[in-house]
Amino acid sequence: MHSIYNFVSGPLAWLAFILFIGGCLYRLISLMVLVHRKEKFIYSYMSLKYSLRSIFRWSTPFATENMRRHPALTIVAFAFHICLILTPLFLLAHVTLIEESWNLSWWTLPEGLAEIMTLIVVAACVFFLVRRLVNPEVRYVTSVSDYILLAIVAAPFITGFLVYYQWFGYQTLLILHILSGEVMLVAIPFTRLSHMLFAPLTRAYMGSEFGGVRHARDW
Amino acid sequence: MTEAAVKEEKKITDEGLEVGVQNLTAERIQKVINRVLKGESGARLKAYVDTCVHCGLCSEACHYYLSHDKDPQYSPVGKVKQTLWKMLKARGNVSADFIKRASEIASTECNACKRCAMYCPFGIDIAYMMLTVRRICHLLGVTPLYIQDTAHSHAVTMNQMWIKDDEWIDTLQWQEEEAQAEIPTLRIPLEREGADIMYSVIGPEPKFQAQLLYQAAVIMDVAGVDWTMPATPGWDNSDMAMYTGDNEIMGRVKRAHFETAARLRVNRIVMGECGHAFRSVYDMGNRWLGWRMPPIPIVHAIDFYYELIQNKKITITEKFKEPVTLHDPCNVIRGGGLAEKARYVVNAICEELIEMHPNREHNYCCCAGGGVINCGPPYKMTRMDGNRIKAEQLFAAKSRGAKILIAPCHNCHSGLEDINHHYGLGYEIKFISDILYEVMDKPA
């Protein structure tokens, strides 16, 4: 058990981070190369002002027509993404690990809050799952990969929660938790989770087109 | 005894598609799909396909989806799934029947109005993906017959309606003579080099809406505009090749148009009340030719009327009495930002504007644009069934008192005329120029 733990928290963690960061860079750079090679004109339409206008507008809850049409989804989606990103970064247990290894540390979330945020992520995943199963327009475009992605995202939070309470099989769960976190990291650049990288770019391009050329709102 | 009412599954027969698919082989399909998806397309298509998280949030943007009781097959992403996703997944290894259906979806079940681009949280341009599908179908020779005929007309005559060079000049001189009965000094100046403005129209105006040329001539004359029209091919700003995916012909047609304006050394091109032509000269055609923005400034009729009224070049005798409602055409409102100027003009010439809802960028499409009405009679019911939501929207405006429907775009105009009759809405549909001509001060 100990050797598995050492493996997943050691070499495998390094590998996951290298694949995550390297993969993200690879995806972004190869997209830029593609733009440069075939659609250079895109650069000439990009406008910082309208890119930011669009990104800011779509990062503000209920600032767009479609968000107002789907209030529940809007709340869930915002809460989900905020908690998804902040919880692992500012979790006491994670920061403590980093501190022990590298003597680096930063502000952490109160434990009770982190717990709630974890539950929000899990609950949001359930919401997305139900939405996929129940809404005909979502179900129609859902493939197996969409369920797998949802599971990949939910797994680190479910296992993390169980580890925190040390309910059963602490060692096994901890290993599963680390593993699932690593899977998620690696999945980000190589699956549709890459919208983390690309959404700001597509948003910026559409914002620039609408603002600079079409002189119209894109929300 | 009466038979039970069975809703018959309408089978559309389109010769362009039927004959087109007979010439397909598996190798050819695969080669063309890969040529377009791997060769011609680039980062945009890749980012759009990879970024889409299949959330379905674009659905409610689409009038086809809303009009078909939220049938997911008609949602924007649903149409991408049925076409592009399958092509990508199968690496181009799809059947001839698949191509036929893909052509039908992309050409007649999407107006490329880009409303969905405003509903996608990531700003994915689904219309662009549908146009990419049309491009594939074009290269495979599987395009609906009527619009293909129009594209042929562009290729042969540089105009949309097979109008011969002398017929064009003849029509202008005929309208000039007609208008001289009203204003004896009026001219439609042909080939006047160095004029400030070249006025351009779409093929259907000389073909069967010559009164629009008359009205434009009167407006120009009264406003004292320094204008001209070309007597050569290149006068037509319309472009159905843009909508069939025949980018090469689109480029030829646009080049002829811009070069004609350059030859006449005009400062600006003013165009009539047409939406798709605006898209072609302002968005797609110019880009294909390598111009970031049009090489010669393009002024849409709405913008031009705004300028004339604001500068008091045109004054209004008495405003139009009957309450009007205004349809916002996608290509000039969502595509050209003329929403407020359109309202300025309509309020300047009409007593009462009753807004339909939603409006401006969020207005529902006419279901005729994007080349769909140009796919001809086989698809009329596709347009009628596919835009019940428009009828409901128009009916609501009517119930609040609107009598006249202003549609400052040719495709919208014709499409809404069909909706109006099919759903028995009882509107009278007008261009802005119909009303402007009627209410403006003219020499006695």
C-alpha cells in the first residue's frame, strides 16, 4: 500500500503535472501555429477592447440573455466553476503538502467552507448529469464521452470528501483521490475539458467580430 | 366515413440533390470532406469542435428548434451533430445519402443568421460550421437545384437573375422615364466617373421590383446626391454563391463589383435594402478577396437614409399614419449594427413604431435568408413549418396594434410575405423606401 502511495504521489504526480502543463502549452501553441499557417487574418480582427468586453460580460452572472433564460443553470454553472478551481488551490491539506515539500505556502480556505465548496462541485455534477439525462436537447447531443468527462471531474471531489472524513479505507481512498486528481489534470488539455483553454479564445474572437466588425452585442 | 387524419411525412424531392448523389463515390466523398476539413479549414473549426461541451444552450436561439416544439434535431448543435461531427468521426467515410441529408440540413434548415452565436457561452460560430458543410456539399455537387441555378447565373452573367447586359440598362432607362413623369429633370446617371456614390442593387430589383429603382432614383434626386449606376456587369451586389459554398464564384462576383466601383472612381458604394448582399460585400466576399474591410466603403440603405434624414437632405411632409412594426434583418443588425439607425429612420417617417419582441440583435430570423428561400419551391413548407415562432412574434405585435410590417431586406421581405400568407397574419409588408418615398417632401 505504501509503495503504491509513494508512486502515485511521487513520480505519477510529476508526470501528471508535466502532461497537464505541457499538454496545455502544446494545445495552445499548436492552435496558434494553425492560425498562423492558415487563418492569419484572425489576428487582424482581434481587438483587446472587444475581447475583454465579451469575456467580462460572459463572466458576469445573468449579464447575458441566455443566462437569464436559465437561472438555475447559471447559478449552478458559476458556483461549480468557482468552487472547482478555488477548492483544490486553497485547500489546507493541499497547501500543507506543498509546504512540507517545498516550504511554500499561501492563504487557505477555512475547512468548513472548503467542505461546502466540495459538496457544491459534486452537487453541480449531479445537476449536470440529470440535465444530460432529462433535457431532450442536451441528451440528443450527449455521447458516452460526456458522462466520462463528468465522472472524471466529480471523482477527485467525491474521493477528497471521503478522505477528509476518513470514513473507510483511508489509505485506498487517498490513493484513489490522488489518482483521480491526476486523471483530471491530464484530461484537461486532451479532452473537451480543454474549453478551459479555448473558451477564452473563442469568446475573444467572437467578441472582436461582434464589437469591431458587426458593431453589435454578442450577448 | 372519413379517414383518420394522418400527418403525412412530407418527402421533399430536389433534383439537385437526387442527381447530385448519383455521381458520388465513397472515395470522392472522403477526398472532398478531408480537403475541406483538413485542408481548407483551420484553427477556427478545430477550436469550435474541440471546445463545444455539448451543453445544448444554443438550442433556444434557433427559430427552427422553437418552431418544431423544441425538437432537438433542429437545435444548432443538433444540426452540427448530424453533419460535421459524423463527418469528423468517420474521417469522411460517410454515405451518399448522408451527404444528401447533410446538404438539406445545412442549406435549408439553417439560415446562417448567427443568432446562436449569441447564445453559446463560448461564442462558437455554428453558422460558420453549417457553411463549411455547404462548402463540402458544393464541392461534391450536391446543392439544392434552385440555388445552384442562381449560382450559375452569377457565374455566367455576374448577376443573380440571368439579366442580360442590355436589359439592365434598358430597365434603368425605363424607370428613369417613368420617374420623369413625376420629376421631369430626374436622371439615373449611368457610368458617371468620379461621382460620390455608386448605387448598387440586387438582381431581383430590375427583374421584378423595378419600382424600387424608381423610388431610389427619386430619393437620390430630391436629396441632391452625386450618384451613378454602372452600365456594365458588376452592378449586382447580391451573391448566392456565398451561400452555396462556391467561394470561387463569390470571389469573382465581388471582385467585379468592387472593380466596377473603382473604375467609376466613386467614394462610396450605397446599396439598397438587402441583407445578404451586405454580408457578401461587408463580411464574406471582401474577406475571401483578402480585404479586411471592404476596399470601398459600403453604406447600407438604412445607414444612407439615416444620413439623408439627419442632414436634412430629405424632409418629411407628413409622417406615415398607420402603426408599423420593424423586423431586424440578421445581416445588417446582428451583422452591421444598424439597429438604432433603423429605429431613427422609422421614427422619422412613421407616426408610431410598435416593437416586436424580441428585437434588435435578438430578433427571430425570417427563415428565408442564408439562401434558404433561394432553394426554391420544394422547401417552402420547410420555411413555413420552421418559423411558426416568427408568426407568433408578428401576431403579438399585431395584437398590440401594428398594421404594417417593415422589412428592410429583400430575403426577409419575401420570406415574411410567405409567413404572412401562410399563417394569415394580415400584415402589409413594406420596405423603408416604400414609406420614405411616400412621405418625403418632393418638388410639386
